[in-house]
Amino acid sequence: MLGVTDLRAAYGRIPILDGISMSVAEGELVGILGHNGMGKTTLLKTLMGYLRATAGEILLDGDDITALEPHQRVRRGIGYVPQGREIFPGLTVRDNLRMGFAATSLNDDQVIEPILADFPRLKPLLDRPGGSLSGGEQQILAIARCLCGRPRLVLLDEPTEGIQPSVIDEIAELLQGLRDQHRLTVILVEQNLDFIRALSERVLIIQRGAITREVAAEHLADSEMIAEFVGITE
Amino acid sequence: MEQVAIYAYQIGVSFSIFILISLGLAVIFGMMRVINLAQGEFLMLGAYACVLATQAGLSLWLSMFVAAAVVGLFGIVVERVIIRFLYGRIVDTLLATWGLSLFLVGGITTLFGPQSESVVNPLGNVTVGDIALSQYSLAMIAIAIALLIGTYCLWRFTRFGLIVRGTMQNPDMARGLGVNTDRVFMLTFGFGAALTGFAGAVLVPITGAAPPMGVFFIAKAFITVISGGHLPLIGTVSASAIFGAIDGFVAFVSSSVVGEMSVLFVAIILLRLLPMGITGHLRRGL
């Protein structure tokens, strides 16, 4: 579904991505694990088009999307849940959800009810301003808002960041349910080892802007190996 | 009884003038944070468009819509050619729009001369007791309220309004949800310009159209929108109500110059007491 070849990107003159190559098949949940500053978020931003690739190629369903604007990529089926969630603080939860499909031809009845069935926790919050929600609720809302646009490929950037453990478990269950029900294709960027292990089928390790290794999720239990390649220990 | 009617009339007229001159700015500055110093000249262009349209034989009412369309399109051109390169660059925006304002005043003076143009007021007077009230001023109050309600409904109840509100709060996220924010900025600026052009046309029968007319309104418009605070529509309405009441009352018992001075005085005190503006503490709304 998604093919990335030798992708490079930079902030100004500082190179961040140094030749990323990876591919994601339909229905797969791929984790990307790495330290802060290794290029995880930059990779997702380049896949989204916020950052222009300086070299390399991004193929979506065989089409070259490397030069497209973010909104054009979204219209081709990519969904984005950014780091920090980026809820519209002054819009109600309902309007935040509506923004998720505002650029499509879908209407309220087609989207809101089914989404609330998947995310019952948002139901009592619909008329509250997005800015008044807790971090965990905002994260759930951000995922729901993304799914409102019916993406085929979801880019998920550190959904556990700054969220209390009980809510992290809830989000993990939610994502597992969604993956099984809707056969979503997901790229999940994380530092939280348990979370990424619980969800991913395979995990790519990113170091200094390149994918250095691919690990099957079950091998992530081998903490020595992880310590060696990622520098993260449990 | 007559006295009450007269005061209500004066205050209503003042209120509607504040609404008319500020509504476009509430969109362009209040929502988009673009400090458009050519805002007064947009009003002036609307006035001239209205004068030309009536001279071409259209009715005044139709000419108002022509003025809105002309200035709206002009606003879109300005956004494409100048403003879109300057989002977030306040000083550059100030300079560019100031230059645009000088250019427009000069251009219109060259084309039409420095004298004031006018249109015939199509409506007569109504008398309340011994005093005659201008029907056109009453119509102007109704138009201002209609524009206000129309704009509120557009932002509050349509998909375009939702997209605009979301885009103005967080353009990057809006793009990440598939919104073509470049186009949203263009259309929103154009809409603000169209509102301003419409207002300019509505004012013509009262003020006439002259090249420097924008200068008389722009300060009032900025004071109103800034005093309103971060919610552009509710803020502008409440600030217009306060300033309109003061201006209408003081201008009636004293003179219009004293009326304007008292508005400025009240605005200074208001912003001293509420530095975030009237709606500074409200969390959400329009």
C-alpha cells in the first residue's frame, strides 16, 4: 500500500531523514520505535507532506505522492493523528469530529453515529469545547476525528505521550478493536515499548534518520536486544 | 415618549454604523489576524462601486450587492498578490497594506477627482410626534442587523463556516484533515472584503463617497474589534452596542465630535480594565 524509497528530509540545512526505505502492506500495523531526536516525527511529517522530501520517493497504491500537499494526501486516503493531538480548543467535540470529514462529501448522519459507536466515551462530551478535555480524552478524540475522514492508512504519532497509564491501556484496546474490525492500515510511532508490542505486527527501529533493523513484535520481549539497538530499557 | 424614541433612534443609528464599519474587519483582523490598514479604503471602494452602479441605472439596493461583489473580488486579488505571502508577518503586513491604502486613495483621486460623489437617498422621512426620522437610517439599522445575523449563521451553521473556524484556530491540523487552507484563507479574506464593500455602499447615502473617507472609519473599526476581544462576532457586537450607545447619546446631547471623543475615552478605560477585550474570558463562541 505504502512504499518509501530512500526518503530524505531536512530542517533547513540540518538533515534529519537519511535515506528511509520501508513498505507497509494493506491491513498491517507497523510500529516505528526510536529515541527522541531519531527522526520518528519527522518521518511522519514527511509522509504527510508538511515537510518536503529533499530526495527519495513516496508511493501510495503505486502512485507517486512525494510532491503533493498535505490536504491532497489526506484526500487520497491518509489520516494523521499528530503528536500533541492538536485538538481545536475552541470547537466543541462534535465540531472537532466534523472537521475530520469537512473536506469530504460525507454528512453528519453517515459519520457521527458510527464513530460514537466505536468511541462511546465521547458521547457525553459532544457539546464540550475540545480544549476542556483531559489529555487522554483529547487523544481519543484525535483518533476518532482522524477516522471520521475514513482514511485507509493512519499515521499515529506517539499516542501515549503524557497520558496516564490507565488511559494508555484503554487506547491500546480501542486501537486493537479498530484494527480487527475495520482492517485499518496503521503506522504507529512510539517510545512506549509495551504499547507498541501489544499492537504492532512488526517493528522498525529508527536510528539517526534511517531504519536500522526490523523486528517481529514478539521479539521485542528480548530486552537486551532492545537495549542494544534502541537504548530503551524496560 | 418622544424623547425615548429619539434616543433609541440615535443609538440605533450609531450602533449600526459601528457594526457596518467593523464587521469586515472582525473577519479580516478578528478571525484571520491580518492587520489590514487598507480596510478603510475597501469601504471607500464599496462606496464608489455603489455610486457607479447607481449612475449606470441600478437601484441603490442592487448597487449594494454589486459593491459587495466588486470589493470581494478585489479582496481576493489582494490576498493572492500581497497578503498570502505575509501571514504571521505583522510589520510587513502593516507596511504593505498601508502602501495599498495610499495607492487606492491616490488611484481613486486620479480617476474620479477629489470631490465627493453622492447618490440620492431613495427614502423619505417618518415623523414621530414633531420630529422627522430618516427612513433610510432605519433601513440601515435593519441592514446592519441582517448582515450580522447572516454572518453569524454562515459561521455557525454551515460547513464552510466550520472549516473557516477550524482553519483559523489551527491551519496545520486543518490541512492534516484534508482542508485546502490556502483556498480557505483566500475566500475568508474575500468575504471580509465583501462585507466591507457592502458596508461602504450602505453608508453612501449618508456620507457620500470621497477618496479620503476611509480615514474617518478605520480607527473606529479597529477600536471596536480590539475592544471586542478574541471572539470576533460577539465581541464586535458588544463593543458596537457600548460604543454606539455612548456615541448616539453624547452626540445627541452635545455634538458628534464630543461623541467620538467619549467613545475613545471609554475604549481606553475599557481596555485598561479588560486588557483581553470584552470577550477575553469567554472560552468559546464566535
